[in-house]
Amino acid sequence: DTGVSQDPRHKITKRGQNVTFRCDPISEHNRLYWYRQTLGQGPEFLTYFQNEAQLEKSRLLSDRFSAERPKGSFSTLEIQRTEQGDSAMYLCASSQQANSGNTIYFGEGSWLTVV
Amino acid sequence: GNSVTQMEGPVTLSEEAFLTINCTYTATGYPSLFWYVQYPGEGLQLLLKATKADDKGSNKGFEATYRKETTSFHLEKGSVQVSDSAVYFCALSDGAGGYNKLIFGAGTRLAVHP
């Protein structure tokens, strides 16, 4: 069973450019999450999908951010008109539908540096 | 709202020393509690979890007990190794909305020296 896969692992972009990250969850996991982690901080929740439906978005997810999970499998997170404050690691995670004690599995993250 | 507070790091220990990393939480209802570990350059790995009061989670020599009366979930290990050097995150999930939205503490960096 492969883990959560994220691509690219590292991205350096100029301010104002658009970037897109991809996440492939563990197969058969119908729940998918995006988190953002800045240096020295814990991950912060961004958004959650159950199958293809985006059921919650954090207020951290400004209008420049959009996430999709078109067929209920892989997901993309796009950031438009990047700003230096967007520099962070973007973590994807997945889990099976269950009660609150079910395990969430994280990918290795995608590092974004905006210069 | 729900929150998690961890002791500040870094925590620096010699090999074979006893480890405690404090974690307290604020939550409505009865959350599940987790410890995740992050090694340099990697994502988060689940270390252990507890889903109800007085449960003890354990893995790889690490333990934590869910204490509802003190709203705590302190991480302990009797004898640390150099390979335990990492950042440790305490987290809670209240299951609100029927899914697991984890709320993390800021993390505690552990450095173990030979």
C-alpha cells in the first residue's frame, strides 16, 4: 500500500506567478485534507474533501487559493498570484471514513518558496 | 475554540535520558488525541493516539495517557536514542462534522546527543 504522494516536492516561483500542487491519496481513502505549515509552527488546516465534494474551507484559504478533487481520487491545490507570505510547506493527508479516532496519513509535503 | 499547547523547545537530552514533552488541550466535547513526529525534510508520521479518557497510546517506546481531568496528553519515553531527534506535534480531533480535522500544537523539537 503506497502512502500519500505529493508533487512537486519543492517549488521556487516568482511573486505573482501561479503554482499548482498535486496530491495522490492512499487508494480507497475517501477523505482528503490540505494543511499548510510554516517554519516553526504546526500544520494549519486549509480544506477537506469527502470524495469529490469540498465540505469545509478554512478562512486561511483566500480567494487566490483553489482546491479540487474532480473524480474523488487525486487532488490539486492552486495558488494564483503568489505572494511571499505564501511560502510554506503544503501538506496533503488522507483517511478512510470513520469515527474521529481514525488515522490521518500525511504525505511528505510540497515546499513552496516565493521570491 | 479548540486548541493545543505544547511546551516550547528545543529539548536537548543525552542518549538514554528520560523524555517528557508536555501537551495540554482545550476542547468542547471529547476529542481524540494524537502525537505526530516529523523527521527533517519529511512529512508527519503518526506516533500514537488515544480516543477516550484514561486510554494510553504507545509505540516505539513512547507513551502518552489521555487525562481528561487535567486536559493533558504528555509524551514520555524512558530512554531516548539519537534517532529520536525530530519535531513532535501534539494534536486533537473533535470529529465535528463527522470527520477528522486535526488541530496541532506548535511542535517541540527534540535533539538527542550521544
